[in-house]
Amino acid sequence: MNEITNPMTTAPSDVDPDRTPRSIDHAQMRLYQEQRLVTLLSTRDRYRMIVRYDSTWWIGDRDGFTEITSTAQTAKLDRWHERLNNGALWS
């Protein structure tokens, strides 16, 4: 079998397997946004589905928002947020 017919289903090594990601519905996340408790990854439409709330990044889909629990992904999103909002990190 190949990776298409037998995809890898294990989590990255930096994800705590005993910690289930939290979920928030769209209405609740909108409320947090109105209360200014949410930071968008970027105001650009392309990135608006990724937000920071309660010290973690969340990704939105049609069902709501799911917490990103990977520390490596969190670090990447922190750098990406800085780059998208403040320009290149090396300038």
C-alpha cells in the first residue's frame, strides 16, 4: 500500500496524545472576537480562519474552530503572524 491508500494517521511527536483539542463553535468565537479576546493570524481573507485565543492558535472550518495543540505548529504560526503583520523577520 502507498501513502494514499494507507495514509499516516499518527499525530506529530510534539502533540500530547492525552490532550484532546478543544472545539469552539462559530457563534462563541464571534463573541470572543467582539470582546477583543481573539487575534487573527492576519486580516487578509486568506488567513482569517486561523485565530489565536486563550494563548493557543485555532483553525476554523464549517463546523467551528479546533485548537491546535502542536507546539511546533504553534511556534510556526507565531512566526507567521509576526511576518504577516510586521513584515519580514530579517528586516
